[in-house]
Amino acid sequence: MPPSLEMKSESAYIFYLSSGLKCVFTPVDAPVAYCALGVAAGSRMEPIRLNGLVHLTEHMLFKGTKKRSAFYINNRLERLGGELNAYTTKEELVVHATVLKEDLAKALDLLSDIFFHSTFPAGELAKEKEVVADEISSYKESPPELIVDEFDQLIFEGHPLAAPILGTRQSLACIQSLDLFDFVHRYFVPSQMVLSVVANISERRMQKFAHAYFDLSSAPFMAPPLFQGDFPAPFFREKHRRTHQAHCLIGVRAYSYFDPKRIALSLLINLLGGPSPNARLNLLLREKYGLVYNVEASYTPFSDSGVASIYFGADRNDWKRCSDLIRLELDKLCHTPLSLGQLHSAQKQLIGQLTIAADNAESKCLNQLKSVMVYGKVEPLETLTERIKAVTPQELKEVARELFSPQAMSTLLYI
């Protein structure tokens, strides 16, 4: 018999298989189905000497199983008009598929097969190492991306969160097929996995699919080391790069997924440098002074820490002025609370962005997977909206003073 439902959150149903694998399902009236399987095993889990192991494992999941060749895997859904893709972060590996609703069972069968029965052939591994090595080289030629990795290495020095997801050429050379098998055996266990589906099928049919393809035996899970370091003293690092621009990242270690202050921080980050052209730093540096083409703020939470940062690229002669203007803007937030009108406008904008994003079915599939993996539930959009509306000017000021003061923020400069 299929497992019984455990809870319903908004329109999402959450249930558990006997193996411990968590399933989250949202029914929709649409011809396209989305599914994703994720495991809470990101780059922070890998040994330092094997940095890049999880990302390489992601690539190798597509290179053959006990019953399917790499060619078959790459054509199984594409020949039906579907798509199969994957990504690795510091805390999870996710493979996701998009298919017509009548092909959902084929997609789920394939996800199960590549996660639990991959063979990691040595010949394919040798070729894929070269592919990833080229990806690393390409990444190093992109200062806006490279500077983020190097900042993490500085701000999380001595901890697995400091290591780059792609690894290095040197660490890739050390990885063998047995390392992939060992990692999968240790961490690819159903109790640490989430299956997420957004599709036009019934709840009972979804349960049958989950039971058929994912109700496997489970093994003990090895938890990653938690981050327990003190906040580092602010630093300034300057690195000379042969780029036509100066690239600068100003940031600080920030709140985890479980810190209630993360909502206020998200609001501040969106206000400062979110995707909208009316973000404060865009209006200041680009529209008012014409100093930059791109300036953006971001917040990346982890299960036990996080990073809040501001990035910009500018003419070599202008980076100092840009940095000073940013710090003046941050200083305003530290000492002058937003007016109620400013706060309501910022809240409305963030709520609008989240609501529009939630209307995308693929985003919904991946977001509900992440939510269940982190919190064990899917928070209704209405609940998140109310939490954003509840943020006060004083809370924003306190978060700004804690994170955005000169005593807290660090700088990495490419020039």
C-alpha cells in the first residue's frame, strides 16, 4: 500500500515513505509536469582534498547506470520534448526534469535510477574531469563570479563552506570512481532526500509513483560539521587582475535559514540592490552618477550561517568613490529608520516579486523542495507575506547596525 499523507500546506501535500524520503506534491491544471529529486549533500560535505567531488558527482549521474547508458539517459526525456538538468550548491545536489504530464512516470523512473544505480565508469570520469576543468577555467575568466568564491574562502576560512563548489584542477585530479561511490553510499540516503512534483495528477496517483520508484531501504546519515566560528574581524584584500574594470565585493557573514532576522535582512538586501532598477544602489551609482553598469546586493543563507554582500564593477579610477557612496548609504540605514511610507513601499515590492516568482511552476517545484529539505514544510505565501509586513523600521535599523556597520563589513577588490 502507498504511504499515507502526513500534512497539507497551502496547496502542497507532504508525505513520507517508509525509507524516510520526503515527498512534496502540488497539483496544478496544466499540460506540463515538473519534478525534482534533491539530497542534502552539498560541497560542504566533501573532504578538502577532494574539493569538487559533489559537483563532479552531479555530472557523473548522467554517465550511466546499471541498466541505462549515458546516451540513453541523455535522450530518455529529450526525445519526448522534455528536459533534464541538475545543479549543486554548498548544501544540496538537485536533479530536475520538465516533461508533458503523461510522461511524468518516465521522468520519475529516470531520477530514481540515476540517483540510486549510477555506475560512475572510469572512462567517463576521466572525460568529465576535463569538462569540469574547462568549466573552472571559464569561471576564472568571469570576475563577477570568481570574486564571490574568493570572498567565501576568506570569510569562512578554515571551514568547509569556504571551499569552491567546482573544486580546483588539483583536487579534481585526486578524485577516483571509488571516491564517488563512497560519497554516494554515505550521503545519498533516502532520509536526506526530498522528491518534489508539480503536476496535473491526483494525490493518490502521486503516492503510487513515489512508492513505486523511491521507497528504498535507507542507511544512517552522516551530518556535516556545523559552523561555529566567531564573526571575523573586517578585512580589506586587494588582488591585481588583468581586467579592464575594477571589481569589488563588500560583505559580511550573516544569518542562517533559522534566524528570525533573515526576513528583515532579505527586505534590506532587496531595497539596496535587488533586481528592480529602482533599487537604492542602482539609482545612486548608475542613474545619479553614471559610475557603474551593474551593482547588486545578495543574501545567501545556509543551515548555520550565511553571507550578505554587495557587488559592483566600475572603472579603475572610480571604485573608491563607489565604495564610499555605498558605505554612506549603508550608514543611513544604520542610523536613520525608514519612514512608514518607505517601509510599506519596500514591503510591497518584495511581496510582489515573491508572488510573481511563485506563479512559475518550475520555480514552485524547486522552491518547495528546498523548503521541505530545510524546514520540513512548505510555508504558505500568505504566511511569508504577513511576516514581511510585520517587519518594523526599528528591526531594519537593528539588522543594519549589526551587519552593515564599518566594524562588520569586509571588502575584496580586484583591480
